[in-house]
Amino acid sequence: MSAAAAATGHASSSLAAIGFDRARLTAGDIVSRSPLDGRVLGRVPSIARADYDATLARSRAAFIVWRAIPAPRRGELVRLFGEAVRAHKPALAELITLEAGKITSEAAGEVQEVIDICDFAVGLSRQLYGLTIASERPRHHMLERWHPLGPVAVITAFNFPMAVWAWNASLALICGNPVIWKPSEKTPLTALALHSLFESVARDFAEAPAGLSALIHGARPVGEWLSDDKRIPLVSATGSTRMGREVAVRVAGRFGRSLLELGGNNAMIVAPSAKEDLAVHAITFAAAGTAGQRCTTLRRLYVHGSRYEAIVARLKRAYSTLKVGSPLGADTLVGPLVDAQAFEAMQTTLAAARAAGAIVHGGERVTVAGHEAGYYVRPALVELKAPIEASERETFAPILYVFRYDTIEGSIAANNSVVQGLSSSLITQDLSESELFLSAEGSDCGIANINIGPSGAEIGGAFGGEKETGGGRESGSDAWKAYMRRQTQTVNYSATLPLAQGVKFDVE
């Protein structure tokens, strides 16, 4: 059996393991191709407008029922779903590898994220806390309460084809909202697998109404329908800054809410006191992991002049030994780019860097036996003396721009100089440097780390960034508030009506 045929067979077995009939995936305009070898894994149809409207009607009807279910019971559904994901973790992880190209440990890690956010949401379902507020009026009290918002649309990207939906859906569900999911056209099968698993759990949950969660496939027009639809109070979108800008304008035009997780151009600073082994390990994973296809991928590296030669020499050695190959291989560390377009964007960017005088190490295509149609590349190190246009934007590929710096203040300014503001990190043993980096004068990103890379966030903290990264926050901390509406309540338990601010309005 060829490697391509084997990939298709693996996809079939993974879908069958969760009870999904792959025979349903033989027709449709959206084609799932494996990044491993370009093999067609399946086809799904885009949703028609009439079916879309029917889906939204079911979602609105489900909201009327679900918002009245006590939050801890809503949490119980999410708990059961998390247990089902745990039971099917190997099959789900294999499907991510086949359709998104992630190495096996990263694919398993993504499924674990789904499990973890379900656990987080279950606990949160008993902690949707409001406030009691002191009133200036006698025998009055004030409250702040949070109520379900309504149907939530979730638009996800190919690089985290399960986890990002789960970040949103688990919180939206415990907050009392139905969910409508539009996955990337590049990863429809992983979405089908995970959503089918949720539906099987929901069918056996007595309080779960029909239409509580929906999966709709389609390209740009479907995203536009969701963004323009007044029946959807919140649109959560993950993807490029270009996409996010269009979603934000459309949603704002109808006074809806958008939660945006967009591009990143993440930096790391390696200080004079940095531990070299730690720095090299952190850099290599953050820059080359997931073949550079994370929004938190390390793309800019600032190394103090006193450490530059040694660090760059170590990185060249590390990069030369990274195993590039089929992500199904047990020792593979760098799998394929998602498609030809991603490869061409990487090569165009590297050509522009060379033309600007950069020294480029690596970046070439790698032939993998049995997977010749896949776009495998050697991660690239690009040495620069000053920023260039290419280093100021995000290229979704394993390209790391390396610069020297002289002062911690200058390196922080360089970190903050780009239009994106997602993640950042500093490798140092100097307490004053780390505190400066984490202060109001330091990193302007939504995520700031010390002695780890910018990639690999845990679900306990709110995830998201500033500036053109979109400003949204998902996953942990108080990100749940995005999925609810706040209401301030005042209760008067006296027999009189004193007014606030001393206003007098006497009536006979």
C-alpha cells in the first residue's frame, strides 16, 4: 500500500472509531487534502443559504431552552463531552495529524487541550460570579449579574482545528449559549469528527435541545453570512488579520460583538545572563514546532551582542539536526506545511530577505520518501542587521529572523515595534530585566513570558493579544465574560424612593 493510500485508510479508521461513516464524505465542493502527501481524504458540501437560515432558526430556538437550564447542569454536558474526547483521544489525534500535518505529540497535545478546557469549563459552571455593590441610598442594594448572550458563531483556522472551537464552545455552552461552528475549509474532517462526538453526547443528555451545536461548512460567503447576521450576538473568529478586519467591520456595523484572535509576529529576547541550553531549546521549539504554523510561533529573535555568535552557532547546529519528515514518524519534529500556497509564501519571503541583504540558513524544500507531493521544508534562520518589510509581517512558515541588540530598553522597543501584539518572551537570569519586561514599560503583547518561549500557552490563562492581533481573549481566566451579557440590578427594599446623587423630585 502506498503512503498516500495508507493516509486515506488511517483517516477512515479514525472516523470509524468515533462512529462517523466516511461514506458520507464522497461528494462536495470542499476537498480535504492531507498535507502529508496531497492525498484527498474526503469531500464535504458547502451549506446552502436556505439550510443556513434553518440552522440559525434551530439555534435561536435552542437558546430559549438552554438559557433556562442551571449552569451546573450545562457544565455536566460539557463534562460528559470531555470524557468522550478522552476516550477517543488517539483517533482524534491521528486525524489531526493526517489533515493538519501535526507531528503525533503535538496532535495529541491539541486533543488534550480540548479535554483540559472541558475540565476548566465544568468547574467554571459553578463560578459565574457577579458582584454585590454598595448603594448610596438607604435600604437599597445593587448587583451585577451575568446572563446568557445568545447563539455564538465560531470561525476557526486550520492550524488548531479542534482546540480553538473547544475553547469557545465549552465556555459558550456553560454560559447558556448555542454554538455554530464554521471550520477552515482545509480541515473539515477533524471538525466533523469532533462535532459528531459532541452530538452523540448531546443526544443522550435529556436537557440538551436540538440545535444546541451546529457545524456548517463553506468558504468566504458563509463567513460573511455569520458576520452580518443579527441573530448572532457574538462572532469569535480566528485567522489572519485581513480576515479579522473584515469580520470586525461587518459585525460592528450591526452592533454585534466580535472576539478576534488574529496574526502574531512574536519575539524573544536573549539577555546576557541567559542560560544557553534553555534558550536554544526554547527558541527551536517555538520557531520550528508545528512547522512554524502557530499564531504564537517565534518569528523574531533579539540576541545580546555578547551572546550572539554562540547562540546563532548553536541554533545552526540544532536546526541542521531537526528531523523533517512524515508527522506519523515517531522521531519527526517538523512535519509538512499545509499546502503549496504556504510553501510558495515561504519561498517568496526568503527571496525578499536575500534581496534585502539577509543571510539565510535553511528554508529549502525537503523530499520525504513516499510523501513527495507534500511540502516539507527545512526551518530557516535569517540573520539581519535591521528590520526589513518581510520581518515586520507574519509569514505562516518556519522562518526566524535574528538580530543583535545592545540594551534591554532597545530590545523591548524592538519587540513592541510591529503592528501585531500576541506573544513575547525574555530569557534572562536578571530580576530587574524580567520585571521591566513584565511592567507597563515592557512588552505590549497579550502574553509575556520569562524563561520560556512565546509558544505553548496553557488553558488556565486568557489567550489573546493586542493591536492587529485583535484584542480578543479566549480560554482561561475571565474569558467567559465575552459569552455573556452584564446586567446591573438595583433593589429597593424600603417604603420610600430616595434618589441617587441627592436629586430631589417631590411629588404630592
